[in-house]
Amino acid sequence: MQGKIFVRDKKFYETLVAFALPIALQQLITVGVNMADNVMLGQLSESPMSAATLANNFITIFQIMCMGLGMGASVLVSRYFGMDDRQSMKKSVNIMFRLLFIVATCFAVVTALIPGGIMTLFTSETDVIELGTGYLLISIPCYYLNGYALTSSIMLRSVGKANIPLFSSICSFFINIFCNWVFIFGKLGAPAMGVNGAALGTLIARVVEFVVIMGYLLFFDKNISLRIRDLTMPVGELVPEYIRISIPVLVSDTLLGLGNSAVAIVMGHIGAAFVAANSITTVVMSLATVVIQGISQASCTITGITLGRGEVEKAKQQGYTFAALGFIIGGIGCGIILALSGVIVRAYKIEPETVELAKDLMRAVAIVIWFQAANSILTKGTLRGGGDTKFLMVADIIFLWIFSIPLGALTGLVLKWPGFWVYIMLKVDQFIKCIVCVLRLKSGRWVKKIKSQST
């Protein structure tokens, strides 16, 4: 049986590690920054930590849209990389960049005009709204800086250059931590800015990240070979293929981002204690899923390259291995969460009620992660790399918006269930998608053809 599930090729696992490890390390660094932000702001009180968390929920919608743009384009780029079609790779990246500019501008304008209105969506507590408004306004340039850095990082990973985004994240990590320490608490003669200091520290780190990533992509990278002069190249002939394969990923990830924000709205209206407790569990869950995210993105790239070379049966066999690894790593993630939850909760300066709620949510997260690991590697990895983006878009819409959000709102706002069960209901889509995606993998219908548009 194992011979049917696990690929027996040492080179496959070496390639997987080479792709996944830098991505996982980069995610770990990102989680470290978020954890440091929360811990630093948590030393002030619950309101600053809640304000930054809720403001970042809106920014996260943008980041998820960027992930959708980037991952959608990476399906094409990795496939064309396997075909050795450099012109189509350049055109795919250009379409992505142009869409990104539009999206970033929309978010920047909305944030500049109604920052308070954005915060009101997530909470009704006046002090949290006021603190979050300042955070959002300072963060406006990050839409462009982070947007281009994030999507370009995904492009580099899709052609085997994951070490460059990792280097960028290491630089931004130390800069962010240092600037947060200076501006949140007013060190080295700087004013103590609290929540605004966290936003300023993040902005400075984003500038560095942008310079490193975009500088490498446009001046040094030889796999895509995109240069400044190529940014105005005509891309019209690739647009239909881009829409067919990549746009469903953008729609899917955007609706997931909006869904996560709807979940945050439910949590925000349950109360500040629930928001604070969830901000802690979110960091812990992110810490436990760094390897999952690494394998997810690596499996998308590996699947795309394999199919680009015309090796369909090999890609299907690899898909079973990726799914099995998801279940194994999900179990390990569950254990990590249970083992570290108590230590991390004690690191925060929060009320006893919030401590108990955080512990309840930790137990729920431990269950959810087991199923989320497998479905994440399939939905964000193998199936997406195979070009099955329309199916995944429909699955994301149905399970999140028809099951998770209504059940979470019902149990949290109406029935007032305990935090453990509210969280389980808010994440029930993870359980359903896990089953559906395994069945989709077995069907083999997830492998889609992609046409070369090289001219």
C-alpha cells in the first residue's frame, strides 16, 4: 500500500525540501514578527493588541488577494518554466503586476477615506477603533510595497529561487523587531507611539523587503529574466489563458480573505476578550503551520513543472504523496499546539477570563489543524498546480460562506456557545474540504491542459 501512496524517488524528496524549506523558514520569520508585535503590544494592554489585530484583518484581505494574484500567476509560470517558455513567463508576471496596481490603489483609497469605518466593521469598542484608525493610515504605503514584494516572492519561488525571498524576510524581520522596540516603547529618544509605532516599524521593514525582492527580480534573476524594459510589453494574447487559470485563484483567495474577515467580525462582536484570545491562537496556529505552507507552495510549483514536462502520471503519483504528508504533518502540528499553548498564553499580559478562553481556542485549533493541513496542501498546492482552479473556487465559496460563517455567527452571537465550539463551527469548512479534495485527487480530473502562448 505504501508503494502506491509514497513516491519512491529520493530526488523527489530532495526537490521538495529544496523548495519547501526556504518557504517554511520565511513563514516562520513572518510568524515571529507577528508574535513579537503581539507580545510587545500586549505589554501595554488588551486594547492596543486588539486594535492592531483587527486593523491587520483588513490589511490581510489585501495580502490574501496578493496571494491569489501571485499563486494564480505561479500556476502559469511554473508550467511555462517546465516548458522552457520564457516569453509566456514574462507576460504572466506583467499581467499580475498590472492587476496588482489596481487592487493596491483601491485599498489605499478606501483606507485613506474611511479608516474609522473599516475599524467599525470589526468592533464597536471606541478605544479600539481610535487606535486601529491610526495604524491603518500609517500602513497605506504598505499596500504597494508589500503587494509587489509578496507577489514577486511567489514568482521567484515558482522557478526555484525561494532563497531570495527568505533572505529578504530575514532582513525585514530584524528591522521590524528593532523599529517596533524603538517606536512602540519610545526607545533611543524616539516618542512612545504604541500601536502607531508598530505600524511605522512594519512600514520601514516593508521598504527594505521591497527593495531586496524587486531589485533581484528586475536586475539579477535569470530564470524569468524580467527586466524594467519588459514591464510595458504587450500581453493581450495571454489574457484569455490567464483569466481561465489564474483569475479563479484570485476570486477564491479573495473570498477566503473576505470570509476570514467575516469570521473576525463575528469574533469582534463577541467581545474584546475573544479577539485578544484569538489573536494569540492565530499566532500559535501560524507557527504550527509553517511547514504546511511551505509544502503547499512547493507542491504547487513541483506539480506545475512536472505537468509542464508532460509527465501526467508522475504528477498524479506525487499528489498522493503530498496528501499523505499533509495528514502526517497535521498530526505533528496538533501536538506542537498542545505542547506550546500554555507557555505562549502566559507570555501575554491579559485578563484571567481571556487566558481561559485562549486555552479553549487552543484545543479547538489543535483539532482543526489536522484536517486543514491535508486540505491546504491539496487546495493551495497539488490541485491548484494541476490547473483545477475553477473547482477549488467553487469549493471555497460553498463551504466557507454557506457553512462556516453562518454556523459561527449562529453559535457565537445568537446561541452564545462556549468558545471551543464557536471556533470549531467557524472552521467547519476545513473538515468538509479535506474530504472533498481527497476525492477530487482520486478522480484524476484535476489535471488541466495549459496552452503555450510564446511568440
